Amino acid sequence: MPNLLPSPNKLITTITKMTKTNPSAPYQTGVSTRLAARSQTLTTQTSGLAPSHLQANLLVLPARYAPSFRLLCRRNPVPCPLIAQSSHPGSFSQLTSYLRPTSPSNPAPIKLAWDIDLRRDAPKYIVYRDGEPVEEVHDLESHWGPDHVGFLIGCSYSFEEALSNAGLPPRHTVQGRNVAMYRTTVPLLPAGVFTGGTYVVSMRPYRVEDVERVREITRRYVATHGEPIAWGWEGMRRLGIEDIGKPDWGDVPLMGDGEGVFGEGKEDGVVPVFWGCGVTPQEAVMKAGLEGVVMGHAPGHMIVLDVKDHEVFGGAVKSR
Amino acid sequence: MPNLLPSPNKLITTITKMTKTNPSAPYQTGVSTRLAARSQTLTTQTSGLAPSHLQANLLVLPARYAPSFRLLCRRNPVPCPLIAQSSHPGSFSQLTSYLRPTSPSNPAPIKLAWDIDLRRDAPKYIVYRDGEPVEEVHDLESHWGPDHVGFLIGCSYSFEEALSNAGLPPRHTVQGRNVAMYRTTVPLLPAGVFTGGTYVVSMRPYRVEDVERVREITRRYVATHGEPIAWGWEGMRRLGIEDIGKPDWGDVPLMGDGEGVFGEGKEDGVVPVFWGCGVTPQEAVMKAGLEGVVMGHAPGHMIVLDVKDHEVFGGAVKSR
């Protein structure tokens, strides 16, 4: 099933629009979102759900790969900001948190969630065997073994709210679409078994004159990819992206008026802005051809946590 | 003086050979090396001096750039492993250490040196004005102002000893030469004022069958660039390096027999292996065109510290 992962998810528009336009939308909290995913009431993507709550990317590895993966995250903290992992091999409900407040008055790690099941709390998962995606599932109970270690990676949905609060809402959120994600040629720094990987990035279009402000707003979000890694059309080419209209994951990006596909020379003064993306670890699993059963969330289908953005990143992130 | 920084240092061969072949060479400790540099008795590069002692790259910035630089290091920890900084602006002798043991029994930061003067303890410095190198000097006393903040960055000399102890001595150390360093096209992830930078790498040739062992040995040295970021001739091209025989800093790399320049297709089964390099921050200063007076060590002319490798990286690093 080589094209399973890249296939864009066409189901997201309705629920995203609903939650963006309806303040009494379902799933206002992390736990209600997780329980809905756990019962498979919620099987679609999570952008806009449980406003102000941290969401997380998931990667689940056989324990023998865990030291390499921790080192991969340490060497590549922008695409792979590790925020927690299973407390011991096999554990899907006990987490060790690495997440600390950006401006710590209390430097202790932040507890992420009080009732969590990594096997069931994402609305959709991808299962890999020997480095190839083989199945999309809504729970991992039949795949998760006593030797599996789960890792949670920060997600850029956190700074999207800050951008919206500053009057710079990401276009895909306004249009009720999923963010566009791309493979790049930027080498992920190798670590142990993880060799040959490259960055995955998410893209949001902005006016050229807003790029510095966008950089400033997202800078503090170090645990959720932080400020952009590149911007502009030349920046796009330096990442090795050839066609902005053909993302590898997520939805095709549209023009500001919603008519037609976003592209170079089509929209005066608007450029693509790129951030590190938490799909990078799954790409790294494929590039490394890891043996055995590896699992991850389906792109866009995050695990929503109890911790709120402002608890991590400080008070400037207004609660909606 | 656009070619000032890249000019290779031709003075290093004698002193390096002397210290490599003579166990009673001068400067066996960090403090004796620093005092020799401070008195300008030592004005040449420091590879092989004070065996087993950590050496450090230096960058000195106006205080207004300090937050951006700390973030640059946090986002790019492999080329820019920040190990200490001035305790307050203007301080050249009081340092705040960020260096912690790899396997901490005591997680407190490690004190780096008991008597240090960042303005005088490197054998040679480069002074930049408005992003351009303008002067090479042996002390910074006339340039260091009350607003300057010094930063120390880990140096790969630490793992060179481990490689030698494992029977895999870097070729340039055997030949008594300086390591070859190269500009690459790999983007340094931007942070605040630091935009447009690219990685600088150091290169050591190894036999293909030894690369995995070389990776294993250097992996634990996370505070001094850690394991390689690329290897092989294809790896070289992915870094955007066109001619391995033309380094941007350090000495031209030679064949194993010392006859002629190392290059592709010239030496069966031997490939270049590349590590992140602490010259990267100085390259970033130039690419960002930082205003005002910035200072750095001259490549290869490090500040030698009192802390020993085994205190940071554990017991497997045998003392010579």
C-alpha cells in the first residue's frame, strides 16, 4: 500500500468548519476528545477541536529503537520536539513527560493528561511493517505489544491559535481545510538506526510584510516546532519542494479567495511559510526501513491532551 | 578582508607533530594552555594540546543578539552545542555552564574552568564588523565592551581522542595537520536575527567498513557534535560540497600515505565522513550580516578548559 499515507483526507472539511464556526462545538476539552476517539465516535482529524489544548503527534516503536529515536529527537528538536514517552515498554497509559514551561517558575515537567490510552485516543492511526505503511486503523489494540514504546511529539496546532489571536489566522483554518504538508530534501540529522531521513514541513501562506510578525508570534512555541524554518519562493526551492500545489499530506492549499490552487505568481505579495512537522518521524521510519511493527497517528488525527497552551507557552496566548 | 577567515593556517604542523609524538609536550592541562595563550607564548592552533581536556569554540556578540543566539543553538544543537555563556553582559571571566554529564548521577551543570579570560585565552581570534571579518588578533582586550556576551560551543577534538583510543585515529591527527572544514548548503534553522545561515562541517576520511564503528564511538559526544551528519561521496554531494580537496578552513586533506590530495576515486574504499562544526556560528554571523562588533576564535585555535572528557562523557574515554 505505497500510497496509503500520502492520500489526502477528504472528510475533514465538515467537522473543521463546524468547530470553527460554532463555539458550542463538541469536544471542548482534551479528555472529551480522547474519549470520543476511544469510542470511535470521532474518527476524523482534530484541527480546531478542544481549543487551547495541546495536541500531539504519535510514534510507537519496538523498544530496541527507543534510544535511537530519543537521540534523533535531541539532534532534530525542531521537526521532532519530543514531549513525552511511555514510562516503560508496553505502557500505553503511563507517560514520562519531558515538557517544561517556556518560562519556568516551577521547572518540573508538565503532566500532559490524566486518562490517556495511546492505543485508542487518536481518531486514526497508520500501522507500518518493516518500514512500509500497511494499514489504517481506528485503534491499535491488536497491534500494540508488550515491547512497544510510544512517543508524543509537539504539534503546530498550538501556535495556530496564537496566529489567529494576533489577526493572522492560517488560511487553511479560515477555509476549513487541513494544513498542507510536504516532503523536503533537507537532511534529518542521522541518529543510530535512523539514517537517510529528510524533513517534513507544514506550509501556511502569508503576505510578505507579515512574515516577520508570524516569525515573532511562533518563536516561543519551541515545543511545537517554533518559528518557521523557511519562507518565500526561494525558500521553497531550498527545501527541494517543486510544486506547492501538490502536498504529500493534507489538503491542496487554495488561493485566498478559495478559488483555485495557491501557487507562485498567482497571488501578489503572498508567499509560502514553512514549519517543521511532526510527520517527520514517520517519514524517518520509512526511510530507515525499520523492521517490525511501528505505529503512528494518521497525519492530522492527533492525540489531544489536557494541558493547555498557556500552561506551556505563557500568558500571551489568549484563551478563546 | 573577505579572504581572511578562509585562509588555511600553515603554522600548525610543527606544534601538532610535537605534541602528538612527545608525551612530555608543553601544555598538558587546560590552565597551562590558557595561560600560555594569555601571555601570547602560544599563538598557534590547539589540536592535541592538553590531552583529554575539553576544548571550546567561542562566539562573542552584542547583548541584543544573545536571545536569538541561544535560540539558534537550541534549534541547531548538532553544529551549535552551547556549553556556556557569560554570566552577565560584559563578563569575560564569569561563566554560566549548560554542560551536564551524559549519564548524570549528579545532574548539576559542570564547571568548565577555574581561571578563564575569554578575551585572551584563545591563541588567535577573528574580529567581525557588521558581519565581515576585519582583523585577526591574539587578544580581544581592545574590542571587548561592557555589552558583549561570550558563548562557548563544544568542539569535536573531544571525540578525536576516543577515535584514536579505539584504533581509528583521524587521519589529520596522524599526519599532524589541521582538520578540513567546509561550507555546505544544508540550511541552519533560522532563529531571530540569524537567518540565511548554513552548516559548516568538519571531515575525516575513513574506510567504508569502519563508518558504523566511527558512528558508534562518536554518538555519545552529544555536547561536542556527536555522531556524523553524513558520510560517503553521495553524502558529500547532499551537503553541497563540490570538491573535497578544497576545504574552506583548515588544511587540505591528504591521502593515507601523505602523498597527494584526498579525493573521490583516488583511494579504494575510503570515504569522507562529516560532522557538525563549531565554526557554524561565525558563518551564521556573516550570513546574517550582524551589525556591530562580533568576535570569535580563529578556526582551530580553541579555548582549552579544565573539565576533562570523561567527566562529561563517562568512563569509556580512556585518559592518555
